[in-house]
Amino acid sequence: MEQIVQSILHSNHKRLDLMAKIDKSQYTKEQWQVIKAQRKADKELNRLRKNHNIDDSNTDQKYILCLKHGQKYSSDYVNKLYNMCKRNCTNFKFACLTDDPTGIDPDVIILDLPKNLAGWWCKPYIYSRDLPIKGVILYMDLDVVIASNIDHLFEYFPDDWCVIRDFTRVMRPKWEKYNSSVVRFKTGQLHFVWERFARQQQVIQKRHFGDQDWLWEAARGTAKLFPDNWIKSWKWEIRRSKEWAPGGTKGTRKFKYVENIQEAVRKADIITTLTPSTEGYLDILHVANNCHINAVGADAIGKRELMTNVIDGAANIICDDPVQAFHSGELQYNQWPYLDVASLRDVIKNHKTMQLDKGVSVFDSTGVAIEDIAVARLVYSLNYQYQLLDD
């Protein structure tokens, strides 16, 4: 079938004109369907060339490709990934394979997603030689976060296709299977993966849990693996705790602990607490000398975030409202009778400064909002102008 199509459709970008001269009566129905599909692909490629200045003769062109299908991810995810790439990669074009381009940045190349695919089983299509973008493609899932330059992902073993090792590696160090959230390949380099999938789609989907399982079966042992420390899983490698909270079910499970607080704060210059905790969890022994703490979350009787030694051992304490702080803020747990507390009013009116080189400093915020401060400033200004009040 491929030989028939190639004998009719030349590679000089004039295929659409030639199609009009074809006598389709000499082909079977199946053969003609293949020709029509190729014609449609050529039409889409011509549209992309016109709108995005694509030169498919440049096989060295770098593309970053993502996939958006259904309602799980909005266009905002596409745009954020595009912006991260612009900050952390050079000389590339960005494309999105999607069934709904609404809201996507106009600078993103839109590729039409085949209609007979769904879920993560859309992904094998990216390996097709008929994909309209021609060059070196770095595919990334939409939930990827880019923290630094990624040019090296294009430079690593440039003649091979590359993929990351699945994160089961955390539990099984010798694990070799692939994870398809980040894959680099040349257009058509893995066409056999798509071709076999398209021919046996239902059988393959029943046999495998997801697309990366099929990628492993079809292309096992042919990829170069990106170094593990280049691309890590937040869930399994970056966060420390792997313990599940009880009572969850598949798809709704949550981790019991988010982070080791002591490790998280020990080198911090500024710490801001924003939790509804009822137990003190921040210990002065775990924070750096001269660090500053903004205690924001404890704003009611019974709530607390700071252990008593933080308040008692702080060199400077400032509150937006000391009376309220002693009633329902962190200061309700104070055990030091000679605590020196300054208010924001003192700081502003008397031009007081915090001596940050004298030890830990704390700002206990009990809920005076920016709107309150704006109103107070207005009242102060009016009083200054019209002398409405004595003080």
C-alpha cells in the first residue's frame, strides 16, 4: 500500500495538484482511503508552513511538543509550559497536538489530533511519520515543571531517541522500563510504534495499562535513557514522604506527610507560615540565626504554628495589633513575662527598625488587611489636613 501511495504522491510539495489527475477507479477502496489520508496530511502541512513559517526540509529544526485532549487540562497549562520553555530553551518552535485549540497562545503551532484516539492513547500518534512538524521533537506532558535550562535534552545522544526511566526506579533501582512524560526523537524515527498501534489499536489497549507500556513493548532496549537526576518525579523523588494517608482510594489518595519541616526551614532567611494548625510545629532550634518569621496562619483562639520557644527566644517581635495577638494570635501562648512587643503603629510612627542581626525576628499577623491599612492611612491624612482629632 505504501509503495502505491509513494508512486503517486511525489515529495516536491505539489501533491495536492497531482491529486486532481488521479483516476481513483483503478484503486481499491482501501487504497483510495490511504491516498485521501495522505492528501489531508499534505493540506495540513501546507497550512502550517504558511501560518508558522515551517521548513520541513530542515531536519535539524527543534520542536517542543505537548498534547492536550479532553477536559483534564485547560489551555492555561499549554501556555504555561510554552512560557517555561521560552525561559529555559533556545532556538525552538512550540507545538500542541489537540482537539480544542481555544485559548492557546497564537504563537503555538496547532496540530489536529486524530478523532479516533482518546486519553493517553492519543500519544502514540506523536511517533507517526505523518506528523506535520519535521525535525527533532522533544515531547513533554502538560504537568511538567521546568526549573532550569533544557537545551541539553536536545544535545544528549543526538542521533538516538531518548526517554526517561520510569519512576518505579525509586523502589526498584534496576528498573529499565520507559516513562513517556518526556521523550525526544526525530520525526518518523519511531513510526513503527504508531504503525503497529494503528493496526492493532483495540488489542493493544486491552493488553496494556497505558501508552508507555506499549512503547516499552514495541521499542524495548532501543532508547538512550536520560540521566535520572535530569528529570525527577515530584511525587516519588523530590518530596521526602512516600507514606499514604489512610482511607484513600485509587485516584483520590493523598500523602500523609508533605515535607520534613526541619529540613525545609533550616537554611531559610524568611519563613512564612500559612496553616490552620492547632499545634506548634516550628521550633527555634530548627531555624537559622537571624531568620525572619511571618506568622500568618494562627488567627483564632486555639490555633498556633510557632512553638513557645520561638516567641520567648525571638530578638524582635512585631504585631499588627498586639491586643489581638495576645488574645488570639501566637502571643496567646507566651510564657515570658517581660516580652517586648512592638506594633506596626510604633514602627511606622516612630520610625523604629528591626535589628535583624540580633537574632530571630517574628511578625505575628492577626488579620489587619491591606484594606484596613489603606483606610487608616486615609483617616490619618484627612485628620492631618483638617485637624479633626487631637491625636
